[in-house]
Amino acid sequence: MSKPDDNFISFTGDAAGNIWRNGALIFTPAHSRSQRIWTERQIVVPADRQIADVLKFSGVRGLTVLVRGILPGGYEDCIDINNHCADVEVDLEDGALPVGDYFATIKGGSRDIVISGKLWAPAKTVDVDLGNLSDQSDDITRGVTLHLAMMDGSRVTYRQLNASAPTLSWPDDYRRTFRLRGIFRSLFAKGAALLKKLNIIR
């Protein structure tokens, strides 16, 4: 069995509307959507930890995260959003510095996701990966909005797998590297899940 990823800051939620940060309850259903705003300041990843995702979201419903200071990257992502997250916004005041495969991964039937900010460098594989394989769900990812810009003036790249087309601010500032259409999205999700179950892929 593979070792679980080490994620630096994990936001988890349930269907009732509770939200936890690294296991500590921060919002309950009693909090209105306008109150559900959380600020992360000056995130520093320890050099002795192999961090996969710096900000991880799973099952979160109704949350805005404001990041003050440059968001560092893990060996996989700066941001990973999975497992039916909904109505989640991430605002990067000072931008992000990807060092791994992706700046952001959004998958697992997540919907109505907004990410805003600037990128100080491109990711190794693609900047934004939409609808890749999820252990939690093969539902389509929908309603992603990107307000991103690359600091060096190059285009932000994205890949569209099991996901609907994102809404892009300044569309000329983006480049789609790959897209699955129609039934191929579902076939990809189910086929990849089977290959993973058979340990053919990780």
C-alpha cells in the first residue's frame, strides 16, 4: 500500500457544512456564507518535510481562503481541491510559486470553484489540471473559474479531463494543452479507476 500524501494545510468538510483546518473545527452550519472566510498568512513549508499539496481541500462546502504572502508549492500542487468541494474560493494576494507537477488540481466532482492570483513560475506538467483521477469520485468537475496571470507574461496552461470547460478571465492569457470531450470524459474516469484498482497506474 502506498504511503499517504503529507499535506501541509488540509481543509476538510462534511455535507452538513462543518469545516475543519488540520483537524480543528473552524466553521459550523451556524456560520453564514459571508462569515466563512479564512486567512492564511506567510505560509512556510519546512525544508525537512516532503509536502505533496500545500493547500488541500476535501469535501468543503462554502469557504473563501485568503492567502497573504506567496503560496509555496509541494512536489504535486500548491492547491488540491477534491471530493465534491463546492462554492470554494482561493484568493492569492501575493501569488504562488509552483515547484511541482501542478499549480492547482481540481477534481472529484468539485463544482463552483474560483481561484484568483498570479503565478511566479509555471508548473512542471500543467498549471491547472481539471478533472484528473480522483480516489473519491469519478463525477465530472464543473463550474471552475480562473482569474490567473503568469508574471513573466507567458500563458497559464490548463488541461481538461473529466471536467467541463472553465470560465477564464482574459482568455488570451491561457492555453489549453489537452481536452477530453463528451463520453470520453466518463470513459477516462472509469478506465483510470479500474487501472488504479489493478495497480497498473498509481
